Amino acid sequence: MPADLFKVIARFEDAEGRPFFGSEYKVALLDKDRLFDDKLGSTALNKDGTAEFVFSVADVFSIDSPGERTPDIYFVITESNNEVFRSEIFPEVNFDAADPVTGRADHATREFGPFRVTG
């Protein structure tokens, strides 16, 4: 049975490899679609440079991607609404993959990074 809620954890570092964070930064998780990208969440960075998102499979559905369950996700960091970082796109992230032994969904939580944020 597929999961209805998914969790994404992303880790960001500065140019020296230290955790990238600050109250002035916001991180958005987006799903790349043909016409309009879906915003799956937005949050502040934790002091360890991580951002965590929980979203529903319904958040992935849109007019240009009906029935989608494998979003093409990417991350954007902004400072005062100005983009300072954009990650690569991770195509067709499968949150419903089952463990081959137990048959249970084992990818309801996915981790990405570390991403280097420079400039």
C-alpha cells in the first residue's frame, strides 16, 4: 500500500563544508512540471544546515501532472525573496518503492545533499 505522506530532508553546506543556515534564509521544495511547478513546502534552515519537509501525495498532483506519484523535485534557497541557490532536478523520485524482503514502503523518507551554497 503506498504512503500518503512523504518526508524530504535536505542538507546544505557553505563553501567550507560547514552547515549553511541563518534566519534570513528560506528553503522551498518544488516539483518540476511541464507548465507550472508545484510548491511542496517552504521552511527555515536548521542550525545543522538541514531543512525538513512533509507533504501529501495530493500536493504532487496538478493540472499538468494528474495522477503523478513520482515528483521531479528540486530545492531553492532565498534571502529576502532573492534566489541565492537552486539545486539540480532529481527526476521521478519514487517514494513508493517497497523493500524487497518485507514488501513495505521503505522510501517514504528521502534525504538529499549535502548541497554546497556559495556566494
